[in-house]
Amino acid sequence: MLTLMAAGLPNRKIAESLELSEKTVKNYVHGVLMKLNVTTRTEAASKALSELLVDPAECRRVRLMGTTETSCQPDAGAGIRPSGFAAQAP
């Protein structure tokens, strides 16, 4: 999730990629912002990249491809998940 956010993908694209509803993605994004103690997606991306919570090369690849055909899974993002959400089993 955090990698896709840091790559600049909108909620709609993230939802399509992860096969989640856009509302679920919106809730996850809110949870990520809270966990990172930031208020915007831009701040979250900056913090994620500067603290190496995401792989910068993967973010660039996702951004350049314009797609989310990636190894990212709903629980991607260095284990950052909104509170109350359990990891999904593989």
C-alpha cells in the first residue's frame, strides 16, 4: 500500500491493483497517514522514501509503468497497516 502511495497512484488505481474497493483503500490510506504521523499523502511518501520504508526503485518502476502490476500486496509497506486491520493470509 505504502509503495503504491509513494509512487503517486490515486486510490482508484490502488484499489484496482489490490482488488479492493476504493472505500477500503481510502480507509487504509487514512490509517497509514495516522501511523506515520503525517497529514498528507505527499508527506507520507516523503517520509517513506527518506526512512527507506519503501524501495525507491520499486516506486519509480510503478510510476514509470503507469500500472500497478507489481509484487505489492495489500499488506505491503513495511508492515504499516491501519490499526484494526489484520494481515491477509497469502
